[in-house]
Amino acid sequence: MKGVGCIAIILHHLAFYGPMANVVEQAAPTLINWLFDYARLAVQMFFVLAGYLIAARIAPHARPMESRAFKLIWQRYKRLVTPFLFAVALAILITALVRPWFNHDSLSNAPTVWQIIAHALLIHDVLGFEALSAGVWYVAIDFQLFVATILITMLTRLLPARMHALFPLIIISLAALSLWGINRDTRFDIYAPYFFGAYGLGILAFWSNRSALDSIALLAITLLGVIALLIDFRNPVAVGLGSAVIVSVAGRYGWLETWPKPGILTALGQRSYSIFLIHYGICVGVNAIWHRYFPTGVYVNVLGMLIATIASVYAGALLYKYIEIRTDVFKRAGPGLLLVAVIGAALLIETMTW
């Protein structure tokens, strides 16, 4: 699911930002419009899967486990931010390099130091800074959801032991509040509660076949999603509901352990976060080159979109191999100096361009 999802996000952003997609749209308007409108819904699937995985870590039996909350939060922050910083730095550098000859709406403005710091702290949206790369909002929301869930778990642990059984009810109530109310107001889409519905569905999906809740959790998933859609039909909610049901049923019948066999989709899924992070800079670079040398021609621009997708996957694989899975990246001077050098070069180029 993650493998398919990361490819969908790449294609969505290629369709959203153009200009290659603008040329291809002349011959295939339905396809480009579909990618523009619907491929981005894959993000909801990622939130469901994130909820599923956090349930396995902090409450596998629907009871809050004892854990070192702040250590978990710090580990999660490092896990998210380390590859995030390198991907954003690359996006800043590529944007600076192409800006003089590629004047397009997809380019973010030249960054400020405070803007970069806000991105590093994952609070750029909350503080009102322009995003320096596509999809960076997702990283901030993922971290917010993780922190909120860890803190809820920690607070529940402080209650008398007999009240720990209330934990599933707390999660269901928060998911209902999100799906039935908060998620209907897009003013809140920079905060975790807006997306907690999908996250909560993922938590319940884990409990539906790995805890005493069993069928009760699956019933809760169905009721939460169906009522939300009856109140106000939203495609993201429908995708979140469908994803949670698929994972729940797959777990119930043992499919998660037996399918798919290791292969391309599995490899993409493992590298999906790095691919998700780095694809924007790569797509901007390919779009800029194609707009300069191949501004017309449907087939050559289809080829350009294909090259951008493959290059994004390859770059994501490198980011995964050398940065994401290495827990000691910044214990060595080299990666830190490289990161500073890339950002410094980008700021210098932007200054010279100005």
C-alpha cells in the first residue's frame, strides 16, 4: 500500500505543478485531471497505516503500555527530520538553480533563515511560513499525531489501573470528534485533530484482529466512517475508511504476513517516506529542463514525467540507504557539513540571482 501510495503522490504533484502535465493534458485530459484530483488521497492511507503501526508499538492489546514517552517522541522526531532536512535542502538548491530560467508557480520563494529553522522544527505551517517543498505539511502532521497519541497514552497510564480499559474509548471518541466535526472545517488542516480520524481508524484496525476488542473494533471503524460520510461525504474520509477496512480484514485472514512477497512493491514501501520527501525537488528539476528544451510534444513530455518518476524513486532509494536508516547520521561531521553546504550554496545562488 505504501509503495503504490508514494508513486501516486509523485504523479499527483507532476499533474499539479506541470508544465509537462499541461502538455500531456492536451491528449489525455481525463488522466491528468484524475491524478490532479484523486491521486493525492493516498496520503489518507499513509495516516491510517501510521495509526496501525503506532498501536502495535504503544498499545498492542488495546491497553496503554508503560513507555518512556519523551524518549519515543525524540526518536520519532529524529526519524522524521533527518531525511526531511536533506530532502528540503535539495529542493531549495534545485529551486535556486532553475529559478533564473524557469519562472513557474511551482517554485517557492527564496527561503529565509527563520523559514528554514521553522521547517526543521516542523512548525512552518503553524507559524505561517510558505512550504519549501511539496508534502512537508504531512511530516509536520505525522509528528503532531505521534506526539498527541504518545501523550494521551502517558496520561491514561497515570489513571488507576482499572481505568486503563477506557483507552480504546478515548481513541474512538477523539476519532469521532475529528471525523464528525473538526475534519469538516479546512481551517484546522494544519493541526493534528483534523487528521486524527484517519489515524484513529488505523489504531482500531490493529486492535480489530490483535486484541480482545476483535469484532468490536471493526464495528467501530465501520460506524465511525459511515456516519462521517453520511454527515458530510468527503473523499479523504472514504479512502481512510476503505484503507482501515482493508488492513483490518487483511490482518484477520493472515494476508499481512503472507502477501506480497518481497519485490518491487515491498521495496517501494520500505523507501516510501524517502521517496515522498525527495520527489518534489527532482520533479522541479526535470520540469524545468523539459520546459526549456521540450516545451511541446505530448510523447516527449510523457517521457519526461516517466523520467521524473523513476529519478524520484532512485533518489529516494539513495536517501533511504545513506540517511533514513542510519541512526548515527549526525554523529559524524560529514553529513552535517554537507547539509550546511547545500543550504548555504542555495542561499548564495538566490542572493546572486536577486
